[in-house]
Amino acid sequence: MEITRHNFKQVIDQVSEAVDEASFLCIDGEFTGLNNGPALHGFDTPQERYDKLRKGSLDFLFVQFGLCAFKYETEESRFVARPFNFYIFPRPLNRNAPDCRFLCQASSLHFLASQGMDFNKVFRDGIPYLSPVDEQQMRDTLDQKHATQQLNSPPFTSGSSNTSDSGRTIQVPAEHKDFIQQTLTRIQSFIDSEEETLQLEPCNAYLRKLIYSTVKNKFSSSVYLETKVGEQNQHYFIEASKANEELLKKRGKEKRQQELDELDDAVGMSKIIRMICQSGKLVIGHNMLLDVLHLLHKFSYPLPQEIDEFKSLVNCLFPRLLDTKLMASMHPFKELVSNTTLGDLEATLGKEPFKVPVIVFPEDFPGYKTAQEHQAGYDAYMTGRCFIIMANYLGTFKSQSKPVLPGSALLEPFVNKLYLMRVQDIPYVNLAGQDLKPNRDHVFHVTFPKEWKSNDLYQLFRPFGPIYIAWIDDKSAFVALTKKDQSDLAYKMLCEGVSYRVRRYGDHKEPHTSHGRKRPLSFPETIPPRNGEGKRLKVTSSDVGRVSPVTQRCITTILEEAEDKPPTEAGEEEEEEHGDEDGDEMKEEILEEKTNESTQAQLFEEPEAW
């Protein structure tokens, strides 16, 4: 079901009913961009990744929110799905309301447009929202305004003699005197006529203020003025109507109620998010860390700096979360699923040994006859479908024929763990406790000349086996050895480079505490002559493996025997990045040695090292 600001009021009760009756809820979000900060890499700690997303991702706009409520009907042994697709846009309520500034990422907009996103509908018909902080500020402003009006005369043109400023002379600039005099003459003629209302000519805000002041000063409570908006919101005009003091008080009360109703409308999408939070239901998403960050930041409260405080905030608002991407990446699914992107995952789960459940849509929901990937409502539905299939598969290990529903002990290993994208050895953020702290003694921080490429690093570490490269920028990277037992030898051989610098991961993160000493400084880029001789240093082929690849290329021409030069092996393929279903899935392929050993996966058993 598609929901915009035009039908939001009509369907909100239907959404509330679906949430209340649901066995579990699935969500998905679409954004105008993904990251505007430091690049994500494979050795971010959870705190570092949280910092990068908090600082670099939250200025993008949340343009579409998908919610799908799944209800299990025991008698029919089927699930009923109610998908909702919300278009969102933070249209300001008035001049005092927050006027959102946001970022756009060209690749993300292009991707969404290619998937059929209607941006005209987003900007024109999107549902507004206010965070609790913004809402409270708006309510305080209205309360102050209403209190001031009650202390003074009825709004706009008061008629009470003790509070009216009818005796005060309004200073009208000379260039506007003719306009104001003509307006007063028209209003006087209107009062003397039989007509009920008078529409004045459109004018700017300053002239409207002059009209309100001069009319109130001259006509007291005889006239009620109200600013209205013309067709297509192109201009503002003042409408005058005949009134008395009692009618003015009534109109003022109606005006205040109208302002409160407009504020309530401006809260908009935040009502849906609060509805989900208050339900206490299991909320399921696919690669949902970024979704959760946006939901908290835009519809709840500002994100704290520390990840532990973030976890506490999440646990208060969303007490039970489950990430299907993480679920598919863990045992027993890890051995059965080769690609965890949502579309590929759904295709895999549609085959043996998995069984597709019966899922139906109510009559007032059109359902999905064709795939509509990257429409938030459809992706939320697909997430729920994948969850049901994987949950039921877990039941087969316990010879359970009935569906596995939220609350089952079979699901607990996956609850409150959010998938951590592209991090090699920390697969998730643990919302329920401390995050994993893997041993990274085999990881090195390497700085090098800007001209270096992946193959230079492959060649540098070639004597120590295959490696995995996580680029930080064009002058530094993390390099991990596949053969972890080679880490001490690699550091001993490479720590004193000519044009590069190799540091242990721990030394890089905590240079003054790790290993109890500082790493020796690298040699200067130029090698001084020995014994004062003004000759170039003669380098033999045995020295080639101990210097950087760039230096290797420089000294090749002075080797005595060209045939002694070690053969150059083709470096492994540089890691590639592939766009995922939300454009925010990035993969890095680890270079591993092929072995004939096979591992026996056990249900729910987490490996000692990821």
C-alpha cells in the first residue's frame, strides 16, 4: 500500500491495527546517499564504524520507508503480509519550523531513479516528520504565542477598549500610504455593504503586516482578517469578514486549534516510528545498521558519540532487532548461501533444502505480481519472506513442523546483532553486550608513496603468503596475512623500509602502549654511500626482497646478473567492490589459499575467529 501525505490520515488507523496484530515487523529504508565521510574499510572497530556512519551518513535524506507487518494465522497455517510504502519529505510547517538541509549523492540518486523511484512524489507528496525535540520546541512556541494572545485582545483585530491600541497612530512609509489608504477605503465600503467577505489584493509580508496594524487601529473588532494562500501556493492574500468581539474570540480559538492540528500533521511519519517502538514487536531488517541510525537520528533523538550509549538508546526504543543479512552469514546458513544480498538470498532460499511458506495478502492490499526491488515496502516484504524461510529451516534441526516464530529459542543467537558491513573479523555490532575483540597481530598498517598500487603491496608481502588489503587512502592501507604464523617474521623483515613504513595494528592504534616500545623509524629514502665513497651502493639480487617494490624497480638496472633477479609473480586480483541491493553493500574478497580441508558446521556455533 502506497502512503503519501494526502492519504496518511486515512490509513494511519489501518497501519496501527496491522502493527498491533503482527507476529513480527519488517522494515527497510531508501536514502539520497550513503557516505560523505571517511571510507569504510575491513578493519574498522565497531566504535570507528559507528563514528564514520554517524558523521558521514546522517545528512542524507530518508526518502522512503517500508514497513511490512506479518501475522501468522494458526488455523490456516499461513502468514498474512501487510506491506506499506511511505514516501517521506520533511516539508517545513511554517517559517518557525525546522527547514531541513540535506545532502545528495549522485550515484545513489541515479540508482534509485533507475529502480523507478518517483522523486516528484517524494518532494511533492512526501509525509513530513518532526523529531521529539523539534516537536516540543514547536509546541512551546505555540503555547507562548497563544498565551500572549490571551493576555492581549482577540487575535488579529481586537475590539476590547482596554486593550485595543486604536488610539495609537500607525507610521506608514510614504511610498505605501496610497496603497494602505486604498485598502482602508475598500474595507470601509465592505463594512457598509451587504457582502459577507472581501478578498484583498495579494501583497508581500511587509504590506500584510501594515494592513493588519492599520485595520486593527481604525476598525477595532468590526473586521476579522485572515491570511490565505492562493492557488498552487503561489501567493498570499488577506480575506476580510465582518465580525464582532464574540465572533473574534471564537475565530481565535478555532485558529489556535487549527495551528495545533497542523503541528500534529507535521509530526507525521514520526507517529509510525513511535508506533513501532511502542509495540515491542521483533523488528527485522536486512543489513539494517544504517536504517537504525537514520530512524533514531531523524525520528527519535540525536545520536550519542559513544557506541555503548547508542546501544542503550536502541535497546530502549527497539528492544528486539534481527538482521537477516547477518542471519544468512552465520551457521547453519553460511554454508548454504553464497550471496547474502537480498535479491540473491531470496532466490537461494526458494530452492532445496529450504521450503517456501504460504504467504497471502488481504483483499485491500494489491500484493506484488512482479518484483519491485529497492522499493522500500517491497524490500521489507522480501526481508520478512527470507526470515520466515530461514526460521523454519532452523526448526528442521529440532524436528519441528510448525513455523518458528519470534520468541523461539532457535532465534536467540541472531537477536540484537546488527550486521557490520565489510569488516573481516567482526561480523556484527552486539546490541546486547560487548563487541567481539579479535586478535589482529597478523594485521599491519602500511604507509607508502602515492604511486603505489595493490600489486606493490602484494610484491612486498609475497614472501609471507597471500594477503588481504583494506585501503584507507591512496597513501596507507591495512594489510592482513592469511598465514598468521608469519606475522612476526614479516614485521622483522619489513619494519625498516626505505620508502614505506610498516607498523603492527596494535602499535598504530595505541603507539605508546602496545608492545611496550615504539617501532623503529624507517630508513631515509636515499641510501648514503659507505665509508665516504662517492659511489652508488652496489645491490645484489639477494637484497631485492628486503626493499620496497618501488626501490626494486629503481635498482634493477644495477644488478650484476639479470638472470639472478627473482621471477615476478602475477599479483592476486585487487579487491573489487560491488553495489548491493540498497547501494550500500560493498564486498571485499579475501585472498585465501585453497585447501582440501572441510569444516563441519554446527548449528549456532560461532567460530573463534571470523
